Amino acid sequence: MNQDTRCAELKDRMYLSQTNSRLTHKPCCLYQGQETEILSTDLAGFNNIYHNHNSAPWIQHIRNETELGRPVPGCNTCYHTESMGLRSARQAANQRERGARNGKIDLNLGNLCNLACAICGPWSSSKWQAIAPQEWNYVDPNSRYKSNNQPVIDDPELFQSLKTVQMQGGEPFMESNYVEFFANMGKYRDYSDLEVIVVTNGTKRPSQQFLDILNKCEHVTMYFSLDDMGKRFEYQRHGARWSEVVDNIHWFQQQCPDFDYFAQTTYSMLNIFYLAELDDFLNHNFPWVKKNYNAFSWFPGLRAHCSATAMTADVRDAVLTRIARVPELAHISSYITVADNPYVPFLQYIADYDAMTNQSYQLAHPEFYNLVTRG
């Protein structure tokens, strides 16, 4: 039986990733189906992105399948979200008002990053590339970040189509190509009807040139990746200083009071026990910061076995008791299933992560560690 699989994002949105001189694309950042295909390895490809994406046979096939009510495996993230009674990105897109421009791009211009976060990996962090052991075969040497050989996107058709740009990384405020992307856009249009979404780790501030461009946009939303607080935050986002991030959030609000601000919290085995403490901190110190909670998604090949979908009954009960006072987390009761001894992959991963980063999950998170190890 056909089901509701229609997604407006498939017509308007693309995920674009740059690794040095290589460009790859897929329908959106949530899509986990077929491998992203290389658009072009020459400079011309950076000027014909819009046409190449929309004319790709596999993109057209996905669009046709979903219009006919046939589920697409790569879209399982949205289907799973909907199965928990939550609103998915697909549903939100279908309800969004349309205007003269409807294009949206999830833009990843490289993995230059100053952190090696526990839920991340080398594909999104040059710092991770520096510490990942070779035997993990985690990353192709050719994909390592290079400060040179970085062509800049200059596609008038793409720029004219865009209503929304979502900046990802790496850390966007470290990568100069984002400034060049917006500067090139400014040759063909102004920014007055452009919406910008920035996902940042909160440790860096933009250049004045970049800040001036953002302030010309119709609307800017900042998502700070805040999965925990204090020493736990510094463990999970290795290389960050919590006090520096707190200062930067205040700075952004002072410099750009009209921006929307969110705490983007990914819950996993690393932090799920402590979410209520983070919620209390945000309510008290940043009442103007909205909260957005998302589940960590494990996929084959990912070393970070941090998914919190399965726990023993006692640990599940302890977690649900602690987060019961946070309304935004009520859905987690249907997210966690009961299993016998599901912690071996997680404990092995944090042991590896501890060794690579010279840290100790046990010391930073003693309560939860003792709970899952019966310590």
C-alpha cells in the first residue's frame, strides 16, 4: 500500500559537500541512501551545480518514487522520526509556505575544525583526522583538508534559486570559503530575502566581513552544538573550553540581537543521563536560547557506538526519572527499548576515545558510568 512519502524538500533542497577540489551532492543532510556522487572534479563543476544536481537521474528517480507514495530507504531518518509521533523534516517542509525563491542548500565547504567531538569523525573534522588511528581506515588520505586547492562556488543559477542556506562543517566560522560563497552570491542578488542557518560548535566568532553579510540577511538562526555542560561538555567536544563557549553565546546575542538562537543538543549514551541539568542551566542563563533535541543516529561503519536506543531496565528507569521534568524530552520514553547488556560497544568506544584524547569518560561522568558498569 502506498503511503504519504511526498517531500517538498526533494524539489527544492540539496546537500553539497566540498572536499578540497571535489564536490558531492545528495538530496539533503539527513539522506542516508546511496553514496553521494561526484559532480565534477574541475572548476566548471563549481559553476554548474544547480543544473548538475537537478538533472542527475538518481535524484529524479527519488523524486518520482516519493511522489508515487513509495518509501525511499535513504529517507528512513524522517520515517523513523514520524514513527515516534514527532514532526519530521519532511513534514515540516510540506507545510512550509512557498514564495518566489524556495531553494535550500545544506552547505558543507570542508571539514576544517578545531574539535574532535565524541559523536563525530574525520569526515566532519580535520582535528579528528589528526588523532584517528590508521587501522580504523576512517578516512581516505586524499580527503584530508588542504588549505590550498579550494575552488570557490560561483553558480548564478544556484544563487538565484536560494531562499535558505544552512552552513555546516567542520566549523563554519573557521572556513574562509563560506565568506567567498556569500560574496559571490552578492554579485547576482542581494541578501534581503535570504535566510541563513548556522550550525556552530560555539568556540569561534565570525570575521567582521562575515558578520556584516549575515546582518544584511532577512533572517539568521544560530544553532550552538551544546550536548552537555562544564567538564562533561569538554570531554564530549574535545578541544573546547566551556567558559569560552558561554562567553561567545553572550557575545553573539549582544552583537546580533535579532538573530534566533538555539541550543542544538544531540542526545546519546554520552549525555542522556544529564540532559535535565543542561536544560536547567539553559533556562537560567540563556532564557532567550530555544532548545532543539535530536537523537544520535548510528550507521554502519561509524565507530561511535553511542546510540541510546537500548538500555537495561534499571538504567532506562533512572534516565527517565531524571528527565521527567523536561517536557521536550517526553518522547524519549518510547525511544529507549529494554535489552540485556547492550553496553559493550559503547564501553569499548569510550575506552578508545579516552585513549585517543587522553581523557576519562568515567571521571567526567562518574554517575552514569557506574550505573552502566554496575560500579
